[in-house]
Amino acid sequence: MPKTKGSALIQTTATSFEIIHVLQENGPCRLSAIASELGMPESTVHRHLNTLHSLRYVSRCGPKYQIGLRFARLGEAARTRDPAFRQAKDYVREVAEETGERAQFVVEDHGLGVYLYLETGRKAVRAGLEVGRQIRLHCSSAGKAILSGYPRARVDEILDQWGLPQQTERTITDRDAYHEELQRVRERGVAFNEEEHIHGLNAVGVPVTGADDDVLGALCVSAPSHRMKGELFRETVPDLLLGSANALELKLAYSDREQTDSVVVE
């Protein structure tokens, strides 16, 4: 868990979101199951569920509660809050089709990576990932690609918050070694993940920057290590991602210029 000042939390709000997260992870649940998982009295959980139900953020399915569809609009609003994010969708699809593997566009939020778009190619492994899922940045190719464009002070803030926990025996857990790795990513423009997050899974990621050179997110491809290796891993997929990222950046720059020109004309 990140380091959080307890005094800054409003406990009732935190409890409501704990309940929502249980429903998100487990699907429809009975009141007793939610209370048991959270270690809370059923009466407390019931009051929160009633409030969320009244606000239409939770619905009933017989004796079970489930996430309300009102969240769908909020989720889409979050995913498209930056017009640049919407532009990435087509490029993720193209990369997935060309590689046959799983392609993603990932952005940083609160020091974690968030999957905004996912596409699976014909050979892709469906590893249970979904839009909106959060991941640690330090052990993913997308995370390295994003952090390589951040100032060292911001990287250290994120590492202070989330640490460098070991996911596999290949995960970099030393801070100095990690900064050296980020420097290598900056020099080559490509980040590699060799089974650092999941055993048997390799990934390649590249940063995507906006008109002001700020990092918007990362395009990445992941595949089983027995397929994603050698020249494919080190050259073919990186070249494809670099080309796609460049095309996306040019499109974003052109869109920004069009908007600026229209304002001037008006």
C-alpha cells in the first residue's frame, strides 16, 4: 500500500469505496460476503450499500449487490478526459493486428500505471487484464517508458510512495540500479520487460509525448517469452512501436495545430 496520512482520510468515504472495490473484484455479492471480506459489521456495510443504491452506484440482483451501470459513464469520462488519450485507440488496435499479440496504451495516475486501451491479436494470451486495471510502474515496460520521461525528483516521489517490490527474481529492486535502467531507456527510446512482472511474459514499451514533450503514456506489446525473444523482441517489435508512437505524436501535434489555427481564425 502507498504511504498515506490517515488524518487526511474521511473514513466513511473510504469505506464506501472499499465496498465498491469488493464488488468490482468479486462481482455480485451478498451482504454477508462483503462484510466478511472487509471484516465489518453487516449493519455498517448495509448502510453504505443503501446509500450507494440510492445514488444508483450499486444495484440489486436478487439478494446480491453489484456495481451500478452509472459507473460506466464515469469510467468513459475518465478515459477520454484528455483528447490525446482517444487518439491512441486506433494505434493500439493496429499494433495488436500487426504483431498478433496483446497491445496496450498505459498512462500514469497517482504513481501507478492504468490500462486505457487493450487489444488482443490472434495469438495473444488473455491474462485477465482489463481497461482501468492498475499496475506497478517499476516492473513493466510501459512503466519504465513513462518514468524515463519524468524528472528524477518525480520518479523518486513515485518510488517513495509505492516502493520497488519484487514481483519475480528478475525485478529490479535497487533504486540506483533502477535509475540506471531508466537512463538506458532514455538512450534507446525503448523499454524492455524480461519476465520482471510475470514469469514467462516479456514486453516492450515506448513513450508517447505531447506537443510540449511531456509524456502522455506508453504504447506496449506483451507476449510469452518463448515467442517474444531474439530479434523480434530486440528489434522488430521495438521498431514497430517507435513508428506507431511517432505517427501518434505527429497526429496529436497536427490536431493541436488545427485547434490553434481555428481559434486564431475565429
